Amino acid sequence: MSSKVKVPKPVTGRATHLTILCRGATSANQQSRFSATDALLPKEQARLKTLAGKLRAFDTVLHAPERAAAETAAAFSTEANACSLLRDVAYGTWENRTVAEVTHHWPEDLEHWSADPASAPHGGESFAAAQARSAEWLEGYHAVGGNTLAVSHAIIIKLLFLHVVGAPLTSIWRIDVAPLGMLALSSDGKRWALRGFGAGAIDSF
């Protein structure tokens, strides 16, 4: 699997349907820890099998480069490709620390980060920068056609949702995306339209 961005050749005359799936739960979710490097929890394999059985087949499956995203994508395709623009936000010095630890050691930095999407007091990546690079990928996907699944992380899905609906980045704290939650979009070749958002958003599609 390559870490390069791979965009399939356009399928002439077909609308583009894109489902962005939040990777399954990891120990970082249980511990409220800033980390995207963990493997999926064992229980997620059963949940993924059930979900894969509900959804129609995908022409293309992509995933963020992190382990849990790759493991999630594998439930839908043995030929899924990594896409670096779908990677999780980099948390710098906060990586692998819990929210409680960050609150204790860097309370002012955490407050600043929560209020300003352009800030990165941890020395990693700001929400604004993460939205810019993930939106770049999304806007380059309009004319692909067919049905694509892209597995990423909760923060990236929130940022893409805000991009599509034109909401300010400060609204990110009003959105909750659980493991295996979905953002379903369609494109006529020029713009993205929201088809569904949340848990089981496209069960019947």
C-alpha cells in the first residue's frame, strides 16, 4: 500500500458518491488520549463485519496512513490505498498524552487551542492547516465518479463537514463523530452535497 495520494481515473457519466468513515475505536478513545497510532480494539472487528454487510460495494477504498484506519479499511477491501492527506492532526508535544494531562500541564495552551483554529501551541498542526490539506483532497475528487469509501479520523471528518456546509472552524466543538460514524457526500462534478452525517448515515444507500 502506498502513502501517495491516489485518485482513480474519472468514470465518465457517473456521479461521484463519497463516504468518509471514521476509523474504529482504539485504546486512545477509551483513555481520552491524543494519539492516532494505536491498533483497533478487538471488538471493532465484529462491528466492522456487520457494517460492511450493510453497505453496498465500493469501487475504491482509501484510508489515512495510520494503523487503525488501515485496519478499518481492510474490512471493506483487500486493495485499499493509503492517502496521506487523510492523516490525523499532528498534536506535537501532546501526542500520547491524555486530555487530563494536557489540562494539568498546559491549561493556557489548551484554552488557546480550543478558541483559535489557526493555533498550534503543541507545536503540531492547527485545525486550519488540517482542514486546508484535507479539503484540497476533497475538492480534487469531484469528477472521479463511482462509489468511494475513505477511512479517516473524527477530527478530519468534522473539518470536512464544516468545509462542505461552509460553517466556521470554531463550530468544530459542536460536532461529535463517534468511531465508525460517517459523512456521506455526492458531487455533480462541481460541488459537494451532503447526503448523510452521523452514525449509520448511509445504512440504506
